[in-house]
Amino acid sequence: MDLISDQGLRLDGRRPNELRKIRCKLGVFNQPDGSAYLEQGNTKVLAAVYGPHEIRGSRTKALHDQALINCQYSMATFSTGERKRRPRGDRKSIEMSIHLRQALQAVIKTELYARSQIDIFVEVLQADGGNYCTCVNAATLALIDAGIPITEYMVACTASLANGETPLVDISHLEETSGGPNLTVAAMPMSGQIVLLEMSQRFHLDHLDKVMKHALRGCQEIKAVLDKAVRDHVASAGAACNWEFKTD
Amino acid sequence: MAGMLLSEAEKTFILRGAESNFRVDGRKRLDYRPMELETDVVSHASGSARLRLANTDVLVGVKTEIDTPFPGRPNEGKLEFFVDCSANATPAFEGRGGEELGTEISNSLSRAYQSSYAFDLSTLCILPGQQCWKLYIDILILECGGNLFDAVSLAVKAALHNTRVPLVTAAAMDGAQVELHLSDDPFESKRLDVSGVPCLVTLCKIGDHCLVDPTAEEEVCSTASIVLAVSENAFITSVFKAGVGSFLPQTLHETFKEGQEIGIELNEALKAALEREEKEREDNEKSPAIQRYGFLK
Amino acid sequence: MPVDSRRIQGPDSSVPFMLYSSREKKDYKTVKSEVFKKGLRKDGRKWDQHRKVYLKTSVVTQAKGSAFIEQNNTKVICSVFDPREIPRKSDYSVNGELYCEFKYAPFSCLTRRGHQQDAEEKEFSLILRRALEPAVCRHEFPNFQVDIYALVLQDDGSALSAAITCASLALADASVPMYDLVASVTLGVHDDLKFLDPTAEETILCNTSPRTLQNHGTIVFSYSASQQQISEYAQTGAMNLDCITSAIDILTRACDDIYPLSQQCLVKSVAKSVKKKKKREEKLNRERAILADENEPPTNE
Amino acid sequence: MPESDSSEMICIPGQRLCLADKEHIPGCGTYERHGYIYSSLAGIVNVTKNDKKRTIEVHCCNDQSIVPVPGDIVTAKVTIVNQRFLKCVIKCIRDTVLSRPYRAILRKEDVRATEKDKVEMYKSFRPGDIILARVLPMTDAHCYQISTAENELGVAIAHSEAGIPMIPISWTEMQCPKTYVKELRKVAKIIPENSLSDNTKSVRG
Amino acid sequence: MDAQYKVIDPVKFYRDHLAHKIRPDGRGLLKFRPAVINVDSIGTADGSAIVKIGNTTVVCGVKLELGVPKPEESNIGWLVPNVTLPPLCSPRFHPGPPSDEAQVASNMLAEILSNASVLDLRALCVVPERLAWAVYLDAVCLNHDGSILDACVVAAVAALRTVRLPRVEHDADKDITKVFPDERSSLPITGAPIPTTHAIFEDEVILVDPTSDEESLASGLVTITVQNDQMCSVYKPGGSPLADENMQACLSRARTRAIQMNNLIEAALAARDKEETKDQKLIS
């Protein structure tokens, strides 16, 4: 199957360097300290943040100099084409939870909350490729909504290579499964640092640079969208308290 | 709900409120909180609905699968409820923490749907004794603000109403093996009959009075509640008690009467809402963009 | 399905032989007319007649308290153990907890039951707990749980009700403080027919309904007669309000009849153990005297 | 009804015993509801008169299902001893034998009432010893804490290396009657059995 | 004080009793507890027996189902014996997967039944490779007071004796099976293995038919199974060594016991045929 048509368009009609439509909302729930809903195309994710609070369960887990970050990645049983038997607890979900924690730990100022715990729960409602990225982005929004200090945005994006040469950005489920290599990057776009990099399938080293660049540019673009959403959210929340804002 | 802490004064306040028919949030004893309902929100599912009842948020997806019927019931399809309590609702649900509550809800739903009047499983039969539809009704609880049973049952009924089962166009017999051909056309599908499907009504006993649609705080104050499954035409398809308390026979009689009336109203309101939504959709169909809010509202 | 390596396994799949029975399947009408003929049921009872209840306490010597109930062919045994620490619990609970387990023996039903608890058994365990909880003084054992196990040896309908009545007796036998005893009765409803304490066959009839709208189903009802408290009402099937209203009255009356049987059984068992205790004390005193005589010389050495 | 305290009256849970008023006080095995005293156990009614008050109690024939309550004297078997505390399992509460033992902890500072800082756990207890102890108020939800800081509390039965029950020779030492080896223990001053059984009888009435 | 004494120092408690050649339940060292056997008391089972040895109670029920034979042994049916020790029968057991003791007992029961070839499994095959009977035999303990294996095996044998197998027809071409529930015949049962458990206390005293307290205090256990005056299995899981002469004595006791038990089974079956037991309660 060709991932790119003769006209240079992808299966869903996007150009190779075009992101899917991003829509998001902060503060969708009342009970968590922070929550966010994010959809990137047909991938839809809810994230909730609880904390910082006292360590739940065994005290021995507490860290004396920083907060414990606890992540859980879970997928609704109806989120995939084929029904999932268990929403979480399988190997894939556990791996995702760990990756999520690793990425988010890099931006959260954990040293401010020694001996306490921050819970980040993400729930994939609909999966259509780039689940991990959408989860990272949603979790970032939820952390901001919860008012937990972070050094900067943590944004993730995927990229692939079509026909062995054209880099694709923000790949969908169909593109993910149709054989090309997948590169997942979680990065801090402002400082330009890469936090997590995961790659499946091999491709020639010559292409790495190109694909990476596309993925990072994707991160930049996503960051811009998220940033606007956060500003809008804060403005509308602040409007109720008669805050005055300068728009940029 | 676990982890909810109320002081004695708060409890007394709620108790007095129930007594004087003026609850903490200004409602009367038999008033519901406002609800928001939207169907067809998950594209991977054959039918779906999202219901938000004040702080309680439920998402239901129905998926269909072909299965073989139970040997003892060759003419019937299968229905399976699965409730997943997301950790988004409370950290206590992390891992397998919500399993107990989830099983309790799914059991109570399957009990309410057990009678063939509530849901006729024979409509899910494809080839008697060989092939049938299995409906997976997956319920995701995203936020708990009290009155889970009612919210879940309403969302499930809405999702079933929204469900489209693909049409079987042909079946080829190859020895004992059966091959089915399903229609690819998404518009060629079968709707389910949900006229008998019940809604659960929780009547929460606080002091000597019963009230409906309890908030999480009110649930903590209650010692016992009765959950009724009421269908459109006043049939009660299942009843069970929740909580640790007990009832005087007289109280139980009154509770049933109140519950039944409310159940009928609830069914009617749901039906009206679903019809209204469907009509709006049809009207919107002509315009290019169909607006679905989901969680963006 | 995962293989259970801890038990001896049979064939991958096997089916009850009655599925291939050469007997003709009876249609709905003949079944209905057979079950209720001329105002009498198959076993000769009237519709509102309960089966004879036989109760016995302290049948399991290894348990703290136990009871056995027999309603003709429905046989259930229950045992109760000393409070134990609640496993996997970190916070303090003011009230003790009841842990109930309801299980069918593999051979107790028409079709074979699995060794692991299935969904129905789990549901029944929950009903058992809800029926007993209001009757137990749970504040007397904070942070502990009392284990109650019910095993159905043979099910000919109304096994859950039998288990509730039996478990309440076993709790009293185990000297767990209780506000009141609990008696439980099942009612089967089918159209205009009502069956008190239905047999397995009657239960099946009550759980099926032709597509016309009519009352059908079963109600498990438990009641503490001296405190007049309904501790559980669990209904399946579809019924209208009139039917339920009359059912509650019938069931309350039926429980009023069963309750004294539990009481009598308990009084008898107390009287018996008082007598036994006296005898044992006398015997012990005698034995101790003998032992003391014989043990004296070695201690003097 | 229960006035005739000489004859035994059998009662069962939920049975109304008498009015609850200034004269009649619900004791153990009973509860009060709507102005009456009810029985919560199956057993025998027992009335104890004190001044003008009557305490209504119900005693059961077999051992009641009870859990340790602060202040109870318990019999326990030592399982683990270390420098700071010992772990044990409670086998009996007062006279009641438990079919399921409860775990308990005895901390170093609760071993004796005086010179608490000089207590050495290994010189007071060994695994396998049977001790008498008093239940302390609950602090930790997981485990009972007990104390032996009384003369009558401490090691009641201990075996020597040879496996022979030892005889107390002082309040800190026990001796094996066979090998004459002396071992250190926090010995309980045991009241002779005769007077003890008399006591229990008087409690039972 | 007796009960407290027993809990606090059970070994001494037993030593004192055994010194007087009497066990705490009043038995002599080599005395068996009275045994009661009742058959066919569970109507829902295709065959059943209830065995009481002293306080130990085991109910055994048989359920018949139809399945496919093993591919490697296509001409024999299935006998699936399992021992369940539910948490109901003793405070030692907790809910969840079967305890070690239950697993050992299940395996022992299966082994004894197959060693003694109680049931000819070929008779359970209907059509080789296609259809065979699966005989599910479940021994459920209701009251665990020692010598559980003795009771389980006796109950299993008695229950198998009561099973009546219906006639089956199988049309291999059309894959149609027909069962005639009204035409039944007995299972071909040959012989009855009877185990007898002994406990060894402090390396020297031998107790027969131990209670659960005695089992937990014993330094060794030995179970000897005898069938038709022949030894069919010995199970001695470690513990104290047993002198040869003692072993011989145990064997001869097991023989006598087997004859008694066999008579009891026959008597129970005869009593059922006379329908004397109709009004009897399962547990009285």
C-alpha cells in the first residue's frame, strides 16, 4: 500500500508534514486537581492529575528529596477496532505507564514536593495511532490545569518514513501498521531537548536526521496549539475574577 | 464513595435537609440533578453514549461480535456488561482498585436485563444453535459524583438505542462450518428494540425518608438504598438493596411506589431526549459539518 | 481458558448428557400445566405452603459455629469462623466486616458446577452479605472480619434463601453478637401464579416468560421478625407494582412462620450445650483429681 | 422475667429481655433499642445486683466470638524476638480460647515497669515461650500492642534447651529441672490455680 | 482449663494423655472412630455417598457428561476425581485456589483409584476418538477432623457404586448423539481400595485414625491402602521412621479395617435398595 499518493498526499488527505487536527479542553472534570481532554484526529485521550498529596499505600515508597510520580495508562475496552479484553494491566499498558512517567518526570519540579505523590492517570477513549504522544500532551495540559510547576511543556510527536524517503509527521493508526518505521519523540520544544526517543523497525541512518527534524518540528507545532489553549483557558478562568490580560 | 470524609455537623445538616424536603443543593427529595446526554461519541463502537449527571460522568460503548450460542439456549444471543472504573474518577480505582465496584454495577445490570421482557436476546440470534451476536456493553466511569447506578443505566439504554447491528446478507453452509456475509454498507443495519429496557432508580434512605439521585455526600449519610429497575410501562425488572441498613415493610412499600413513578418519568425523559437528538442530527445531516461536542463542550 | 494446574482436569469440553436426551422436550404449556394442577403443585403443596424446614446447629465441629438446613431436596450447610484480621487493609474501620462466600457443590445442580466461583455465585455471596449485615453487631469487632461460608449440597430451588436462614443460625451458633436472627423465603411469580419456596422446576418456569407482558420472576426476601426489619429484597424478572405489593405481604408472613423454627432450633442447641457443659465439667473435675493424684510423685522428686 | 436469677433462662439474639431503665442496665451480650434491653447472643441470662441496679448480661455456652480489647489479659505464644520488640500470637483472651490467633507486638519499653531502659529482650523472652500480658490501647491499626509491666505478667511457661518445662526460681530466672541450667526470663508471678479457678467460677456466677 | 491447656501447650497435653494410653476424645490408641456411610442421598448427582468417620465428613458426588476422548488414548473415557477442602470445613483453609493439602489429596485419590483399577475406563468410551463419558467425581469435605483421605476414598468408591450410566447412541456420520436416560446400567466397578491412616507421635506411639489435632502434632503419618486383602499403596510423607514390625502391625490393622469398611459399604447399598433411608436427613 502506498502511503503517499501521486499527488503527494497521505491516505487521510494530509500533506506529509501536516499534523492532524488538534482539539483540546482543560478542566473537564471537577474532582481531580487537574484534568484535560485532547484529541489529535481520531485519537482521543482524557487525563487527570491528583496531587501532590500524601503517599498512598505503603509509606516506604516515599522519596525523601522529591515527589513520587505515579502514572497509569489505561485504554477503554471500546477504544480499538477489535475489543480490548482488559483496559489495563497488560504488558503494553505497563510499558506505556513507565514511559509516561519517565517523560513527565523530566519537566515536573519534583524537588518542591518531597515525600509526597503526584498521580497522573490517562484514559484513551479512542485509539487511532500516536496514543503515547496524545497521552503525553494531554498529561501536560492536565498538569498545567492542576497548577503543578513544570519547567516547560512536554510534547510528544511521531514521525515515519514513506516509500523509504519521504518523512511523515503525526502518523495515524493505518500508517503505523502498514509497515513503515515509527519514531516517537518526547521533547521539551523550548529548550530543544529530547527526553524520550523510541523507534521501531530499522531504516537507513542517513534518514534519521530528516525524520528527527520532522518529529521535532511536529513537537513545536503541537506546543503552539497547546500553548494557545492554555492561554485561552487561563484567560476565560481569569475573566471570571476580573483579571486583566495582555494578549502576548 | 471511598475517602469521603464528613463531619457530624455536615451529616446532621444533610439529614435535616432530607427531613424538611429541602436538600443541600436546593432540590426536593424526588428531584434529579440536570443531565447532559450525547450519543454516538465513540467511532470504534457500534453504539455509544456519554452521560453527565452533575459530577458523575459515564461513557458507554457497545461493540458487536459473532459468537456461538450457549448449548442450553440455542435461540438466544449474548449480552455482556463490563464496567471499568477509571482512575480518573478517584486514585482509589488505580490498578484493580475499581474492580469490586465495577462487578457490582455490571452484575446489577445483567440482573436487570435478565428477563426476556427487559431485553429479548432472541433478536440477537443469527442461526439457531450455531451463530449469534454477542453485545459487549463496556461502561467507563470517568467521574463519580454519586448515583452511579442510575447514570450508568441511562447511558447504557441510550447507547443501546444508538447501536446498529450489521445486517447479515447471506450465510453459506460448509459442512458444520457456517460462513456469514455481513453487509459493508454502514447504513444497512439493524436497530435494537429498547422499549422494554429498564432504567435503574436508586432510592436512598436518609433518616426516615427516601430521596432520589443522591450526591456523593448524601450517599455517605445513607445506611441503605433500594435500587429498582423500572421499564417504560411500569414493570419492575429487578430490585436489590445496597448498603448495610434494613427497611420496615411500610417504608419498603412507599419506596417502591415512589421509585416506580420516578422510573417511568425517567424513561420518558430519556426517550424524548434521544428522539430530539436524533431529529437534530437528521436536520444537521444536510449541512456539511455535524457538530459533536464530546468532552469539548 | 487457562488450565487449572491445581486440580485434576477432565476433557477440554464436555456437555451434560441430558442435552442429547431422547426424551421429547415439553412445550411451555404442558410444563406450566404440570407444575400447577388444580390448585396444587407437583409435590402436593398449596401455592403458599413452604416446604418443611429441618434445621440443625453445630454440624461442623471444626468451625466456630455452623448450621445445616434441609428443605426437602434443597440442602445447604453453613459455617462461621472467629473474627480475623482483614487481609490487605490499611485503614482502620470502626465496624467489623462480614465476608460471605456462597458456593454450589459441583454436583448440587442439574448441570455440573465449576470449582471456581462463577458470576452467579459471586452475586449470591453479595446478597447473602447484604441480608446478614444489618443483623450483626459489627461494632463489636472493629477492624476484623467474620467469615461466613455457605455450601449448597443439593439445590432444588430457593437455595439462596435457605443459605441466608442457615447462615444467620450459624452466626448465632458461633456466638457472634447479633441484633436479631434473619429468616429468608423465596417467592416465584409466573403470571397469576405465585409459588412460595419454589422448587428448581418452578424457578425455571418463573424465569421464563412468553413475549406477552406478564408478571414473572423470583424474589429473595429476608426479614428479621422481632425487629420487623427487611434486610434484603432481591428481585429478578419483571413485575408490576401490585404484584410486588402483594408479594411483600406474602413474604413477610412466610418469614414470620420460618423465624420461630430458627428460634426453636437455637434454644434447643443452647439447652443441649448447657447440659453438655455441666457434664463435661463434672467429668473434668473427676479426671483432674485422678491426674493430680498420679502426677504428684514425679513432681516431688 | 429475669428476676428469678437462680433458674437458668435461655435467650436468643433479638429476644426482648426487659425494660431499660435506671434500675436495669444492659451488660455484655445485650443491646438497648427503643427503651428495651435485647439479647445479642444465644445463651443464658445472668443478672448481677449492685446496690439498686441490676446489670443484665447474657453468657453463651461456648466461647463467644471476641476480639482483644485494651485492658484484657491475654495468653500468647512468642514467635519472634529481636532487640527492640517481640512478636507473638494471642491464643487466649482471659478464659476464652481462640480458634484463630491474633498477632501482637510487645515492645522493649513495655516489658517491665521499672528500669525500662535496661531491659534486654533476649534476656527476657525466647521464641516458644508462653506469656501472660495485658492489651494496650490501640495505636496501630494493624497489630495489637501488649505489655508485661506487672508482677503477675510475663513468661508463664518456658522450655529449656533440653525441651523440658523450666521452673521459676526468681523473678528474672528459670531453671531446668533436668540439666539445672538457668535461663533468664521476665517471669510472671502466677497465682495458684485453685484460687484462679475459684475466681473464674465466681465470675460465672 | 482443659481447653486453654490444650491451646497453650498441645504437645504436653497429648503426652499426658497418651501416657495413660487414652486419647483426648476418649479412644484407645488403636481404636477407630465410628464410621457411617449413606449412599444416593443427593438427588442432583448421578451417584453420591456421604461418609462420616467420627467428626470427619465427606460428601462425594458424581456428575456424568459427554466429551471427546484423549487423542493419545482414544478408546478410554475420563474419570476426573477431585478433592475439595473448602474453607467451610476448617479454619486452616481460606478462599481461593485449592490448598496444598487439597492438591495432595486429589492426586492421592486419583492415584489410588487408578492403581486399584476400580473402574475400567474402556467401558466409558462410546465411540473411539469421537465420544466418551466423563465421570466427574468430586469429594467435598464438610468437616475436617483428620484422616481425610480415608473418608474420601471410601466415599468415592461408594459413590461410584451408585452411578447408573444411561445408554448412548452415536451416529458418527451425521454427528448426532442420542442418550436414553431411562435405560441405565451400573458402572463396572471392580474392588474397593480402603486406606487407613496412622499417626506416629514422638517417634514411638502409633495412633490409628488420627483427628486433625493429632495429625498436626504427629511426627509422621502413614496411609496404607488395602484392596481385596492385597496392599495397593502406601503413602508415608517423610517424618519419623517406622520399624518393620510396626509396619506389619499397621498393615494387618489396615486389612481388618478394609473388611469392616467393605461391609459398611455393602450394608449402605443394601439399605438404599430397601429404601429404608428415604426419610433420613443428610446430616442428623
